[in-house]
Amino acid sequence: MNDSLARKADPLPDDAHHILVVDDDQKIRDLLGRYLFEHGFRVTTAADAGNARSAMRGLAFDLVLLDVMMPGESGLSLAQELKSISRVPVCLLTARAETEHRIEGLEIGVDDYVTKPFEPRELLLRLRNILRRGRPGPHAPVDEVRMGPFVFYISRGELKREDESIKLTERERDLLRQFAQRRGMPIPRHELSNDESTGSERAIDVQINRLRRKIESDPSNPIYLQTVRGKGYILYTD
């Protein structure tokens, strides 16, 4: 039977996103349920694929957060079914050693994946980016992106922390503009490079490290500007 965080005295707004968390570990379900609820989401949890289907028969969800390794039917099997019959976004939870599962998940069309153990803040950013991508905006294109205390104004290429302007080189400004315009999407190194040589692609790593020192509280453990192994880099925003 599904356990749910639909509270009797629900303080969330009517348009709050509703997330289905599917994981056989009750401790993880409870932790994710509380954390996401505290950050403005309605949450329903399910212990396996069968209970997830039961929940989806009675409720419409904005996103499914799905563990890969579960007793009985795997999360990959359920994800493949969901992607074939609906447009609901799916984010996989995988163990660090499950590289083949992450690849298979991307091949069947899941929207993202998070490896266990995960940083809750990173998970929150990833889920918000998935939801943002799936909801086309009716207004003018976004001209500013937020990364914690930092705001980057795309059109004028200005980075600010509260009222303080952060000095950027022209190259840093160009890179940050590319990331901001394609936030939540991996960008290969060769697309970030302004030179086709292999040496220039490697130089991107140096430039990214310099940029991280300006937008990350801990550049060695970045939250916003992250490496996508074998692909390039991705910018997550608030």
C-alpha cells in the first residue's frame, strides 16, 4: 500500500508539484518525503513498482523519482513502461557502481539520474530543472539565473552577489552565458571550446575551475557547475 505525505492541513499552494517517490528502502522514502515536502512539493511514496502503478491510477504526478534496484520488478522496467505510455518525467536513483543502469536509463528516455548516496541539495536542483524543462514558459525568455547567493544576468553578462558585482573575464562571461542559456543540459567540451584543438578542449577544464571559484561556495565539491563524466559540463540553477 502506498504511503503518502498528503497532509490534512496541507499548507502547500494548489499548484505545488506532486512527486511520486518509489524506493523499497523505507528510510530513504521517509527522508525524501520529508525533505521534498519541506521544499514545497507534494509527495506520495511507494515501496515497489506495483504500488507505484496503484498510486498512478488514482493520481496525476508531475515527476517520478524511481529507484533502479528493487525486489521484483526493477525501476528500469517501470521507467521504460512509463516512457512508452506517458510524458511524466522520470529521474532514476542509482548506486555509484551501476553505470550500466544509468546508461540504459538514458537510452530508454529517462530525464535524469542521481547516484546514491546523494546530496539532498543537488537532488532538489536536478528535480527543479527537470520540472522547469517540462513546463514551457508563456512569458519572455529568462534573462537571469540564480545560483545560491549569485545572480547572472544573461543579456549584459553580469554576475552579482547581492549588490556586489563579481569581476569576470570575457572568456568566463562567454562560458557562463552558454551555460545559463542551456541550464540543466550537459554541454560537451568541444562546444565550450573556441578552438578545435585537443589542447584547447583540455584548457576548458582550467577555465571551468576558475569559474567555479567565483560561483561555488566549495569549488572542489561543486553544486551548480558540475562535471558530466565523458560528456562535459552542466549548470544547475535555482
